[in-house]
Amino acid sequence: MSRDRLIGSRPKHAQLRARLAELANALGPDAAIPSERELMTTHDVSRATVRKAIESLIADGLLSRVQGKGTFVTRPRLESQLHLASFSQDMRRRGLEPSTRLLAVERAAPPGEVAAWLGEDSSWRLERLRLADGQPIALEESWYSATLLPDLGAHDLGDSIYALLSDEYGVAIDAAEQTLWGESAEGTVARLLASPAHTPLLVFRRLSSSLGRPVEHVVSRYRGDRYQLHMSLRRDDTPPPAPEGRD
């Protein structure tokens, strides 16, 4: 194997980091980078130098390590702004093709928090895996009002639920309260999302309504290494601009 020694005054780990970043961009998402041993031999550096360069790129989200398999180039994170839209609408706005795997649909007794929101002792429960361009992005557990949507389970639930509610029931989601927190992917959740254990998750809880009527309670777990959120903020006490055209 030919050697490509690092030269110059910059620390070797910084030089190697730059070369690995260029390599990752050239290889593209999901490609494996050379092993630590190969990098040590090629660049004539220590294992500590290799690991420091790789860990820096993992921290920046450019690389990810899969236990027992190696280190891979990550897919760019999908960025979303907070807005009232379905997953399908959100993905199509980005130029991605959304798809859904329906894991469960049933009429069941909702847990306390859901029952308190929907005001029902029997509601529709849906569990769905959401994908963008065939890649798992989110796992959703949703509850819907059986009073407003009595035969929901008889419909095709593989596309936009919001479009279905509007077209079939005349129920248009027009307001929602959303809460965000972080979790770590474990067990079944990690398996369904095809993510390594302990992958960070962005978890959204959305309580949606139509004309003041509770319709939906959904908890969505998004892969934090493939999805990010953008928010524009301003101070509530910012004074309005001064009117123009006055002396």
C-alpha cells in the first residue's frame, strides 16, 4: 500500500481530519471509509491520531460508527421548520419521495393522556414507519378520534393522513400544540429505524385539532442523525417598526 504521509506545521490529526472530510464528500452517503489500521499505514500516523480525526468528524455529523462493521459517511440531515403539515407534505417539499409502512392499526382503549385529549375511551391507534427515498426517518404512534373518524381503519393509511381526513371526512387540521424532547434509540425502536443502538432521537408530541375539536395525538420519533429542526425566533417585546410618511 502506498503511503501518503502528512507534512506541514498543522497537527497531524487536523491534517488527517481534512483529508477524511474530502474523502467522505467524494465517497458519498453510506460509503465505508478505510479502517483505522489502513489509515495508520497509509498516512504513517498513530492509532491515537486516526481516532482523534475520526471522532472529530463523528461529532460534526459527517461520519458515523457502526459497532463491528466500521465507520461510514452519514447522510445529510433533513432540515425542517416548525409548521403544520403532514410527514408526506414535509418530505415532498424537500423533493423527497415519502412512503409508509403500516405496522399496526386497531381500535383500542387509549392511555390516560390520550384519552384526556381526545375525550374518548376507544380510539383509533396507528403505528407507522415513515421513510424518505426509502430510508427510515421516523416511527410514529398516532391516536385518532373514533367519534369523528368512525371507519378510519378501513382506508388506505399509507399516504398523508391529513389529506385523507380532509377529503374523506371534511376534517381539516387547523391547529396543533407540539412538544419536543430527546431520547436514545433502543431495542425495537432502533431496529425499526435501522439505526445503531443509542442513536439520538428527536421526539415530537403533537396534539392536533379541527375547528376546536380534538382529532389527533401523535408521538413521532425521528432519527437525530438524519433529521434536524430549524426555528426562527424573535423577542416578544420587540417594538413594531415606526410608521413611515410622517413628519
